[in-house]
Amino acid sequence: MSRLALGDRLPLTCTRAGTCCHGKAVWLTPWDVARLAAARGAPVRRFRDEATELGGIRLRFAGPPGFRGQAACALYDPATGCRAHAARPLACRLYPLGRERRIAGAARYMHEGRDFPCLAGCPEVVALPHITVAEYLAGQQVGPGEAVQDAYVELMQDLAEGAFVLLVDSGLIRVRREAALTAFAAAVHEDDVARTAALPPMWLDRLMDPGLDPEEGSAFVVAHGAQLQAQAQAAFATLPTAAAVEGAMTVMLRLALHCGRAAGADLATAASTWLARARSAG
């Protein structure tokens, strides 16, 4: 990955957006899913099941082959382009750039490889006018999506705090330290597929389909966070055994990591930080 400064100038004025991103991972926040479902006139869960993977956090690429023979995304029509263009998620607006939200500090922008990827895939791009990264971001109207992404990274942290409450405040770390830490480590080191499979469907549904109006992104995330916290308190306030507390802790960790993956968080740093904190607890 090559990191970018906002003042860097690149050939970002291409009008073929949507034709070159076939096969790329497009991560979706719950707000993205709600907006895309609304744009397609579909219930959120039906849209999620038909057009996404990993429980809703990644757009499915199962359309007809396009650029370099790679499959198009579930919303791409070769004749008309994106079928939900106005509601396209942040990853689509940013392409061919990427954005990573660190746990602390500002977000950073990058592109794949050492050289700008479009140069190899589309040689005529060298003749395009160059604009700054900041100008490109403004033109793509990334502000609302970035604010939502950042808010979901904060929500990831809040959900992780819930896991620490269950680990430490409940006394679990003292009652069964080794078993609890083993379960904690296993949860934070799962890959996306394993985590999706391990999350109870009820909690995956609550994460990806809060049933909220997606009109205003920041309000959506605030209401979603309050909803998840209330549901967790109701579900985990009274648990009969230490094993049940441990199970609840891993649910909260997986929810946090799934939320963070959807929001483009630096999960490797988060997992390392949380595991070090857990091992020092009690």
C-alpha cells in the first residue's frame, strides 16, 4: 500500500468509474446497507441476503464478467452502470483510493501497490488531467460516508468496552482466568469468515439491520449504538454461570470486530491492543 497526502496530484478524473473496480472488496456499514436497500426498494434483510456476504458487511461480486474478466458487483449493470449510484457506499466513492480509520489519530488514504493502480490497468489514464486527492474527495462527496465510518469505529470501541465489562467487572477474569483469556484471544484472532459463522444470527441481524431511517447518517449511528447497548444490557445483565458470561464476552468482541471491519478500522492494531489489555486485567 502507498499512503497519500491530501495535496498529492493523481489522474483521478476518469469517467469510467464502476467499470474497473470489479472483484474489489467493498465493505459496507449498516448505514450503507440500509441506504442501498432503500435505493433498490427492497427490505434490508432481503437486500443483505441477495447482494452481500459475511452477514452484510461486504458487497457480493457475482455479476457478469467485466474488467479483466473479473465478476461485477451485485448492483452493476453493464448497460447502465450502478443501479444504486446515488446511494453508493464510501468504498465506491473513494475508488481507486482506500481509506483506513486508525483507532487513534486521523484517517489515512492510500492506493494499492507502489504505483498508482490505474496506470497498469488502463494506460490511457496517463493523459488525464491530475487533481489533488482533496479535490477528488470533495467531488465524490465522501463527507457523510466518512463521518458514518468514523462513528462506527467509535461504536466498535464501545462494544469492545462491553466485552471488558463482562471480562473484568463480572469477576470472570478471577474465576476462570486461563479459559477466559483463551476464549478472548480466539475471538480477536478469527478471520472474517469464522467470525461471521460464530456470531449468533440474532446478533448479526441486530448489527446489520437496526430498522432505522438512513436519511441522516450520524443520527443513524447514534441510535444504532444506543439500540445495541440496550439489547446487550437486557441480554447479559443476569447470566447464571461463568461460562455464560464468557460466551457473552465473545459475542461482544465479535460484534465489535465485525462493526470495525465494516467501517474500515485497523483491526490488527485493535486486536493486539485489546488482547494486551485483557492479559493485564485482574
